[in-house]
Amino acid sequence: MRRFLVTGGAGFIGSNFVRMVLSEHADALIVNLDKLTYAGNLENLAEFLEHQNHKFVRGDICDAALVDQVIDEHQIDTIVNFAAESHVDRSITGPKAFIEANVTGTLTLLEAARDKDMERFVQISTDEVYGSLGPEGKFTEQTPLSPNSPYSASKAAADHLVRAFGHTWGVKYNITRCSNNYGPYQFPEKLIPLMINNALGDKDLPVYGDGLYVRDWLYVYDHCTAIWQVLQKAPPGEIYNIGGCNEKANLEVINLILDRLDKPKSLIKHVADRPGHDRRYAIDASKAINELDWKPSVSFEQGINKTIDWYLQNREWLENIVSGDYQKYYQSMYENR
Ligand code: NAD
Ligand code: DAU
């Protein structure tokens, strides 16, 4: 049995990964270490909390003693590091938390992986480390890192540390760099769930700038299967871009959501742009597709329909989030925009 320490497994992608592994792979133990920040939510894993192959531990990846203890107690052989502060807008209003979780946290895990001679350390990174594209071209694994936001700078710093631990101490690592994920359990601060939530409540949809910024969307389950394939097939030291080949301008996505929910376009409201807003991301995922025997299972049209259906069927999950501190966040972020 392979024994994983999954960090950030109560967040959006982490919980989808835990669900996929426990549902589809009986020979895997997951110890899920999550601090339960505003973005961590045990409701995401309600039906798996008592699963015999899943142990949840509330804690911080910066806590070296706890990390050591968890690894020893459960004889962990592989770390998959999802834990991070993940929202670009929050990194602009408060960058410090991003350095702590994304840089110091990754460093702490790397030291444990090195000292305990782990079989593999997988760092879940992002395409944002490459910076922004013009109208043409795609990010490959050779694209130089050129992060533009405090969030992406902290993720790039973590990627450099991972590589340096491989180079200096022989830590066996992989880095995955994924494009924008969407799907069930995404916190409604990110574009797609925020727009679904606002449209359901007949609230304005705040579009930054001209709304023609382009993201390359990947259904979260397909990201999770790609990570699983990395764990099965990737040689140490390899980096993989993961993307769905679904480039869409933000307004295109928002219009689609409004159409599906039968809501008027008059809800769209252009607001002040995000400072330093990256214009376009697009991923060349051919290395992952060719070397990992992986491909996305759904088109964007199928994925967005599944996602909207999920949010419609899980209004309580959304309302539990939106009724709490989220109200204050939403006010401070959008009130005077
Ligand atoms: P998320 O914000 O939904 O979840 C992050 C999780 O990490 C939460 O459960 C939170 O409680 C936990 N966490 C934060 N700081 C922690 C700490 N110090 N110790 C332990 N746990 C901590 O994020 P997400 O969207 O699921 O992203 C997961 C990872 O994937 C991140 O590393 C992110 O950079 C990367 N990523 C995200 C996307 C995307 O589109 N969402 C795309 C590419 C890469
Ligand atoms: O590319 C991968 C990255 O995708 C991940 O590394 C990040 O963790 C994840 O948050 C995401 O970053 P983005 O900044 O691209 O995602 P976000 O959902 O915040 O924004 C998507 C686009 O929508 C972006 O162009 C900004 C725009 N936007 C966003 C919000 C929240 C709006 O126009 N209005 C909004 O209210």
C-alpha cells in the first residue's frame, strides 16, 4: 500500500483528489494535513471522514514537529503538497500569509522529505509562475518563470526550492503546473463559483476591466487524474504542465453561466481591474499527455454543465460558506470597486 501525506486536502483541489483516490484506488492510505483556513472545509469530505484509508489531521505545514510526527506515525512514503494560500486578489491585499504558507510551508515539507528519504515529493504548482502571454503561444515546461502577483511569486519561490532540494540533496520530486481549475467544491471567491453564486442571488457580476482576460480551464477531476498519473509514471525531477486546452475569455464564461441559469446579461457589471492582471494563460500539456498516458475526460461544455448542476444541487454547501465571514470578505473586496 502506498502511504501519502496529502496537504491541503480539505480545500478545493485537495478534497477532489482525496475523493478520487479513496473512491478509485483501494491500495492507498491518505493522511490529510490541513490547517482549515477560510478555504479549508471538512464538509468537502463529509462522506470520507470515517473512511479506513483516510486520516484527517488539523495542522499547519509550517509546523516541522507535527509534520515529522505525522510522517513517522503513518510511515508516509510520498508527500503531495496542495496546501497553499491560493487566491490572487487576497495576495494583493495581504501578501505575507502567502510567503508563510506557500514558501515556508513548502520548505518545511521539503526538509522532512529530505531527512526521511521520501520516495517522492510532488509539488502542486501553477501556470501562473510563467507570467502572462500575449495573444499567441502557450506555456511549455521550458518557459522561464516570470511571476507577476505576490501569489505567483510565492509559488515560483516554492518551485525553485523544490528543484534546489532535488539538486542539492537528491530529493526525488515532481512539479505539476496546472491551469485554472473549476468544478465541485470550489470556494466562491474564484471566478466561476463567484459568478454562479451571484447570479443565483440576482446580484451584480463584477467583471474586472474589459473582461477579455483569457484563462485555460481544466475540470478539477481531470487535474486529479493527471496528478495520479504523475505518481504512477513520472521519473523523479520531471515537471509537467497540465491543462485542458480550453482557452476562454472571462466574459464568454460569464455569459455561458448566465444563459444556463436563465439570468439577464444586465447583471454584468464592469469594475476596476485587478492590479497587475495577467492577460492570458494557455498551457501546452503535450508532455503530460504523451508521457503520462493522461488526457482530460470532459470538454469545457460538459465540465461547466456538470459544475453548474453541482452548485444547483448543493445550495446548502454554498449557503454555509456565504452566510459566514465570506460576507465581510465580499464587502471589503467589492464594495468600492
Ligand atoms: P484552496 O484555497 O481551495 O485550498 C487550499 C487548502 O490549503 C485549504 O484547505 C487550506 O486550509 C489549506 N492550507 C492553507 N495553508 C495551509 C497551511 N499552512 N498548512 C496546512 N494547510 C493549509 O486551493 P486550491 O484551489 O484547492 O489549490 C490547491 C493547490 O493547487 C494550491 O497549491 C494552488 O496553488 C494550486 N493550483 C490551484 C489552481 C486553481 O485553479 N485553483 C490551479 C493551479 C494550481
Ligand atoms: O492559473 C492557475 C491559477 O488560477 C491558480 O494558480 C490560482 O490558485 C487560481 O486562483 C486561479 O487564478 P486566477 O487569478 O486566474 O483565478 P480567478 O478565479 O481569481 O480569476 C479568473 C479570471 O477572472 C481572472 O482574469 C480575474 C477574473 N475575475 C475574477 C474574479 C474573482 C473577475 O473578472 N472578477 C472576479 O470577481
